[in-house]
Amino acid sequence: MSRSHKANHYGTLVERKAAERYNLELDRCSWHDAKRPDGTPVEIKSAMHRHSDGQPGTFKLYDQYHKELRIEGGYYIFGVYRIRGQGVEVLDWKMRHSSRLPQLCWHGGGSHRNSKQAKIQITSVFSD
């Protein structure tokens, strides 16, 4: 299993845990992962606490999805996890309105999702 495929697998596990924790309905449309009970869209982002090389993970955002979330007044849920057996243990959670993020620096994401991307350090989200 490739590293990106593993990351997708673990991200899906974090999404399920976020849905339970925050009473969300998973609704994986093209630009968000879930909805709150009032219908507000939520994008769930996950990052591994530390990779095998010791480096902390980052949250990856895509500009076209972020723009939609901002227009709709949506939220992000950030989950930091570590791998436990075949699953994940979420170490910390943070919900933030899409207007309340650290400064984003958009750069080319290659052909992936035809979108620019920004990476956010874990400490930037959990520092306040």
C-alpha cells in the first residue's frame, strides 16, 4: 500500500471518529466531508502526529474547496492522530470556522485535484 493510499485510509478513519464526536452526518461531496445538524458544511482534515522519519505531519488544504467552505460559512475539524494497529488514535481535535485559520500560503499542487494547496503545521492550529 502506497504512502498516499495509507494516508487516505487513515484520514477516512479520522473522518468517522469526527462524525461521532461532533454529531456530524458524513456527506462526502466534492468540497466537504460532512454536515452539522443545521446543514453547515464541515471539512475534516487529519495529520499524523509524527511520521516514521520523526517529522510532524501537516494539514493539507485545497483552495477551491476552501473557497466553497468560506462562501457557505463552513467549518474545519482538525484531527491529529497516531497509528494504532490497523486503526488510529486521535490525540487532539480542534474545530475552527473557515474564516479563522492561520495565514495560508497557496502554491501549486501539481495535477492533484486541479487546485492550489496550502499546508498548515499542526502547531499553527493547536497553538491557541
